[in-house]
Amino acid sequence: MILKIGYSFFLGSLLIIAFEPFNVWALAFIVPFLLKLNIENKSPLATGLIGYFFGLGFWLFGVFWIENSINVYGGADIFTSTALTVLLTLFLSLFQGVSFFLFGLLKRNNLFSDFLLFPSIWVLSEWLREFIFSGFPWLYLGYSSLNNFLVNGYVPILGVFGASFIIVTLSMSLKVLFFNYQRPLSKPFIFSISLILFFYVSNTFLKDINWTEPKEVVDVVLVQPNIGIKEKWTSEGEQESSNLLNATLFNESSRLINDSKVPKLFFFPEAFLPGKFSDFQILLKPILSLTERANIGVTLGAISENEENYELFNSLISFGIIEGKYNKEKLVPFGEYVPSKFFDKFFNFFNFNRPQINSGEDNKIFESKDFSFYGSICYEVAYQDLYLKYAAKSNFLFTASNDAWFGQTIGPHQHLQIARFRALESRKPLIRSTTSGISAIVNTKGETLKFIELDNDANEKNNPEFISHRLTIFEGTTPFIRYGKMPLLFLITFVLIIFGLFKLKEKV
């Protein structure tokens, strides 16, 4: 049993290579197959334990980049930051452990367990992470399918959970082929080969369906300031951000194609202005005059305040030819708010700063007279529900982030992969502006058109980077954006109920 636990831990860590920046997506097919072999003929408790250690390997190697933010920017020493990160992975592994325990309870010795129950259980563990304890919708298996020629055409139809379900199903086909390769005329072998061929042929057809239609073009300038976090929230950092805003609008606008009819849009990252937006009104006066004359729209991140009760929000604010303000809805627990008063003692013990950001409500998309877009902040891009709510009426998508917290780790690469998936899911182009990388422009197929790499030294002053691009924006929507994830979740629920009824019947 110890060997099986160690092997499952290894498989969990190996699966991380299926995601960015490694992108060996074939492992997404191989690892579930090997994991399924590892739990064959095991009791529910043993199956749950193996699943738990699989999750432990997966999370320990997949999100250890969180330690960087706790240590470098959170004020904790390396021992404390490591311990807190490990504690988080121990908690996240419970989702795999509990789900696999459930599989051990419900499984039957037939192909239906492989092709229906096991994929359903896998997606169940992902879905639960989307909302329990405020949610951590990270590293879903389906995110590895961006370049997967067997699955990526299904993304605009079924979304990330659907992609995960198909990947695990095809992985089970490999399992059947492995055990039946000496019997190529057997029904299991023929079924598995047929299933793989079906997804290959259908995916080839589906990935060429556009779903959305081009509308018009806009000129965009995406800004990556490369200002270090510690420097940014000083008077020098405030001045540097202000100077960069002025220089960008007055200099970069003149470099764009000289066509007054084409809107010129500038995008800055999360919390670009280090402070309350209201404190920068004097700075913004000449900029507002420029935007009115030159058909310019600006969207940037800043802190906004509710004047009635002095609540603070992490916001995206637009001015010029674009109107709107978006207050971040999905806040980072402990990073932006404290989930419970119970944790006040925790913050006092470690002498951490206590965050005071409030969650936004009743947001609207950003609009001009000719187009509209949805803007999300930081890890909100991982929440499908927000895009299901706003993407249909948007002509393109914008996400602003501050990945400087995670340094030169794999975290920003994973974050960009999720953002690219949202573009493919909705078949709308996406613009991503970050403080120090990775910033990018993504097309409707989730492909990166242009990008700015991680800044090697965000503390170096005056090294901002830019992307200028004439972007085609789109209208229309995809089946997934129209119908959402509920059809697949109903299917999974139905599968679990049926297997549960069979289990009850066996006991009667």
C-alpha cells in the first residue's frame, strides 16, 4: 500500500507537466489511466487515500508558487511561508481524496465505471473546488486541452469541465486498449478505438466552426509597467506610474495607425494607479482632454471608494470613449479580505497586514457607442460563472492582473493558460495586461498573437513594455456561453445517482 501511495503522489506531480509552461498535454491522457490502474480492486478507504496522495503531489508541485508571495511580499519567513503553502496543499488534496473515496463506494466491475463513473468523479472534484470555501478553480484538467487536437474543438460547446470529462474518458480508452491489445476484435477494443476515432474526426470538424463573427477593428495598446510591488506603493512608485500613464497616452497614441475613425484603446493592469482613483483627478485632467479629442479610451486598475460608507474596492475604471467601472467580485481570501473573524487571531499572531477590500456587486460590462467588453481582475479569469454572465454581450474580453506576487515561477504561465481558455470558450479575443508579465493578446482560438514575457527584474526602474495591435472584435456567442455548464453537471449528477441506486440494490 505504501508503494501505491508513493506512486500516486508521483503521478500527481507528473500531471503538472501537462499544463503551462511545460504543455506536455499528452500526459493528461496518460496519468488518469495509470491512476485508475493504481486503484483497481481497492477498498473505498484505500481508494480515497490513494486519491488524497495523488492530490498532494498535484498541488504541492502545481501551486507552490504561492509560497513566493507569502515569503517575499507577505512578510513571513521562509519556514512560515513554506508551512502555510503545504497546509494549503493538504487541504486542497481533500477534494481528490473525498471524490476518490466516493468512487470506491460506487464503482462496479464493468466498462460503465471506466467510461462514465470515473470521468464523472474526476469532474466532481473539480466542480467542488469552484465554490466551496470561496473556491479555487485552478488547474482543471481541461485547461491542458488548448492545443489538444482530440478535444479543443469541444471547448466552445462544453467548456472546461466538458474538456476534462472527454480527456478522462479517452484516457480510459487507453486503459482498455492496453489490456486488450492482443484481442483487437473484442468488443472493448473496438469500442475504445471507435471512441478515439470519433473524437478525432468530430474535433477536426468542430474546431473550424467560428461560432462568432467579426464586427470591426480597434487599435489597442497594452501596457506592462514592470514596476516592482514594493517600489510601487511608495511616493516614487506613484510618480513613476503617473508619468507612465501620461507618456503612454501622449506618445503611443501618435504611433498608432493614423485613422481617426478607428478607436484607440489603452489597457493598464490591476491596481496600476497605487492608491484611490479619486486622488489622481489633477493628473487625469489633461488626459481627459486628450481622450475626448483623439477618439481614445482608457481602462486601468485602481482602488475606488464608496463615499457613503468608505468601503474600498479593487476596480477597473474606464474613461474617454469607454464608460464603466467594474468592482472585483471574486476576492482572494486572506490576500484581499479575511473570510472570518476567527482568522483575525491568525493575522495578529503572524503580524500580517489585514486586507480590507470589499466584493463588488451589480457590475456591468464596459461600453462605448460601437462596442462593449467585459473586464475581469486577477484570478477572476478562472471563474467560469463570471464569463457566462458577461461574455455573451461583449465584443472582446479584458483581464487585468498583478502576477508580480509570484515572481519567476510557473504561476503566471498557468494564469495565462486559463485566460487563453476563456477566449477559446467564448470565441472572443482577449487582452491581458499585467504588472510584470505575462501580458498578451489572444485570438478567438485561444492562440497567443503577441505577448510580453515575465520581467526579469521588476525592481528595475523605467523599463515598461508595450504591445500595439489592430484587433478585430467579434459579436455572437458559443453554445457554452449560451447554455453554460449545467447540462454537463446534470449528466454527472445523473451518473452518480444511477450508480448509487445500483449500490443500494446490491445491499438490499
